[in-house]
Amino acid sequence: MQKRYLVTPGPSPVPQEVLLEMGREIIHHRTPEFRGYIARATENLQKIFGAENDTFIFASSGTGAMEAAVSNVLSAGDRAIAIRGGKFGERWGELVEAFGGQVIPLDIEWGTAPDPQEVKRLLDENPDAKVVYATLCETSTATATDVEALGEVVKDTPALLAVDGISGVGAMEMRADDWNVDLLAVGSQKALMLPPGLAFLSVSEKAWKVIEKAERRAYYFDLLAARKKLKDNDTPYTGAVSLVRALAVATDMIVAEGVDNVVARHRTLAGAMRAAVKALGLELLSKSPADAVTAILLPDEVDGAALKDRLEEEYGVTVAGGQAQLKGKILRLAHMGYMAEFDVITAVSALEMALADAGYDVKLGAGVAAAEKALARG
């Protein structure tokens, strides 16, 4: 018998209460009952996002919310700054180009966070830039961005600040209103403790002024159409009924724990994972590590792809590998959402054993001991 453990940065583990909610009998999407779930979930999301802005629920992956943040804002030929320090920063640029915009790239070394002063320089040099597209947690490198500092740079310019918070929000601090975030995209299958299938977008008043004037090329993701329905806690098209009901339950759990407490829990888990990595003689990829996921640089003599497969096949622990030029060179272990102390300890223990199997000189128990010390409650 093998028990399975999901330690990937999406999908992430889902609580039983949330799974059970999805198993209840289906209800119609044009009913007061379903609109009540939307209202409840939306209010919770606003607390988690730190935003009183209009907040939309789409039946899509998080990329759908990213697309909405491009297709509703940019007219053909509009210019936008895309911070590209990983696969998902690159996605912002790809979306801009897909909808006829011109990308002003800020390319940074993978594993580093953007310098807000570099963003300011680009805005000064390109005063017609309509949006700055950034990423809270660059999942491909487990790197955190100082969104608050970016907001300070962007807020007094005509440009909007759009943030991919898909893998970060719910695990890391986000105060969209206070930090001047105009468009915040989030996905369901990360720290919000849901299966894949929902995306969320928070839209500021500053953003609405741009959206209302833009030559939008959106249909399903048309935010003006969505805003009309949101007034009645409804959606323009069929809502993902079971997932939205589960969303209400999952976000109830987060709000009940306390958003600040949830962020603190993730910070503790991340600290324990980093301590374990150090104790095993390994290094982090990121110079600005995120609290949702940790990227571990592997020694040259260790085949990352084979190590990932061994973890899953021999120990039942599913982790993520590297992407693009990092393929086979890193492992990414998540500690987001429905995870606690012993999830980290289990993941570290499996990593130690798999490394030993691969011939790496590891002292079994060293990483676990370091994690336990970091997690000790007194």
C-alpha cells in the first residue's frame, strides 16, 4: 500500500469539508440559493485580497483572470510593461502580444525579484505605458515580489498595476487596496484550497476608468458584462455551481482562521522548509524566496527529473520540477493552502530518502531535525 502526498504548487491539497460540499446535490445557477453562495464567497475573497473592489469569479484556470486583465484593458497598439523573471511573468508578455499590445519588457534573472526603481525608470521613459504587469509569487522560481513597493511607484502615474497573485494570494500577504493594486488575478487550486477550475479578478476604480474607454476584445471575459451581473451576485454565463459552493466553504475556513494568521502559518512553514534545505547542504534557487513554495537547487550529480519520479513512485510524494532552462536542475516543494507542520516534515523526510537513493551524501534526519526546530512551538 502506498499513501499519496501532494506537495506541488497547484493543485494543492483540498480539505475534506470542501470536497464534501462539492458532493452535494446540484442546484440551478439562476436561483437565490446560488446567488447567496456567490455573495458569501465574494465577501470572503475581498477580505483575503485586502480589497473592497469589484471581485469576479470565472469558471476557468487562473490564466483566464490574467487574460481578462489584458483583453479588457489594452486596445490594439497599447504599450504595457511586463516584468519577466520566470514562466508566469513571461505569460503576461505573451498575453499582451496576443491581444495586439506592445510589450515593454523588464527581463530579470530567474530567481530574483524586480527592482521597483527599474520599473520607475521604464515608466519615466515610457509615459504612455498603460499597465505594469507583475507577479506576486513567480511559481517557476519560487520568488516573491515586493508588490507594495511596486504600487508606490505606479500609483501616481496613469498606468495600472496588474498582479498575478495566482500562487501567492492566500499564502502571502496581499493588501490590494493599500498597495494600489488595480487588477489582481487569483486561481482556485493554490492557497485557496480548492480544485482547479475557478479564477478570480479584483478590479479597482482606477482600472474601471481605463476599461470603460478601451477597445475591448473580450466576450466570455468581458468585465463590463460581468459587472452588470455582479450587482445581483450573478454571472453572465453558467457558474461552476459545485466549485463556487466549495469556494464559499474554503474561504469561510480561511476567514475563520484569520487572514493574518494564515499568512503567518505559511511564513512558518516556509521557514521550516528553508531550514531543512540548508541542513541538507543544498541551496535555494531564489534570492527572494516566496512563502508559498520553495525551489531547491540540486547538485550537478543529481538528476532532478529522476529524483522527482522516485519521490512519486517510491514514496508517494508528488513534487514539481523545473521549467524551461531549469528542467532537471531544481525541485519545487509547496507549502501552501491546506498544509501544516507535519506536511512539511513528511516532504523533507521523503526528500532525504530519495536523495540518499540517488547517491547524494545526505545525513538522514538532518533536514527533518532542522524543520522540527523551526516549527517547535515553545
